[in-house]
Amino acid sequence: MRSFRTAFPHTFLPAFQRGVLAYSYRGLSCVKCPIDLAIYAKLLWDLRPGSVIEIGSYQGGSALWFADMLTTYGLACPVVSVDLRAPETLIDPRIRFVTGDVNRLGDALNETFLASLPRPWLVIEDSAHTYEATRSVIAFFVPRLFAGEVFVIEDGVIDDLGEAEVFNGGPNRAVRELLETHPHAFRIATEYCDMFGINATYSPNAYLAKL
């Protein structure tokens, strides 16, 4: 299996991470790596999703960025963003904020609602980054994704930041298990992971195309 090490040097990453954590979009905290924003811009154009489903809203900055990019591309694509608490200051008809727990996603995203969401889906796991939370999101979406849809599991970079133990192995542990237990279900979309260098992304090996 490919290494999960990112392309970011350890001497560079701490300062870069401070910038990522401070990054905002239209006045709302976005907390996205600028390289990944460039990757997402290309992915949205390539996939032309019918729905974007984001797990983890925070202030809603990333949901707003996705909605604006989709509008720029002329795509009438809803953004569904799930978190324990919906952002209180952002109201946008293109975005539906849903209150829910990653450990009980079926309560927030019931089958009737999911069936109403146009395909193809782009699903983005950006919640608590713990192994357990990531594993729960994976378990929920793996049987519900169709061939050609894309599943992005963010922030495996915590390994390179020396924080993997805090998150019990975090996203990389969960992604590694997914690829080992479902070897024919997903393809690592290296056209995105490696766009700027091998795993030059905060989501190493975690732009996943459903087969």
C-alpha cells in the first residue's frame, strides 16, 4: 500500500498549519488547506456532482465555498452539511445544515432524504478526525455510494503533525483499514492526491473514487 506520508516537509508544516487554521472564507472560518481547495476546484469541475455532502460544518465557511464554486460552474447542486450544531450566522438557500452525530448518521440522513439527493455524490468527511468518528462515517457511506462517486476523508495530515496518537490513529488508520477490507470498492484517485506532488494534500490517499 502507498505511504500515507504527505509531501510537506516537517520544517514547513507547522507554520503552514497555523495558516490553515486561521484561514477564512467570506468572513467565516474555513480551515481548509489552500492546496486542497485547488484540488476540490478541479474535482468539482470533473465530477460535476449532483449533491455535495459534508460531514463537519463548523462555522460553515467550507460549505459556503463549495456552494459558491458550484454556482460559478453553473451547477445547481445542493450542499448538505452535517454537524452537532448548525452554524447560527449563515443562511443560504443553496446549503442545508443538518444537525446530527457522526456516530448516528442514520438519524440525520435517513434513507428517504438520501434518496432525494441528486447523483453523483461528493462526500466529504471532515468531522472530529478521530479514528472512531472517521470509521463511523466510512461505515455509513460505503454501502450507499455508487460507482464513479467520490469520497474524501480529510486531515490524515495529523500523522505528519505528530498528533495521530491523540486521535487514536485518526483518518489515516481508518482509510488504511477501508482499503484493506474493501480492496475492490475504491480507487485512490491519484489524479487528485498527487496533483501537486505525491500526497501533497492534507488528505493523503483519501481522495477515493468508488468502483
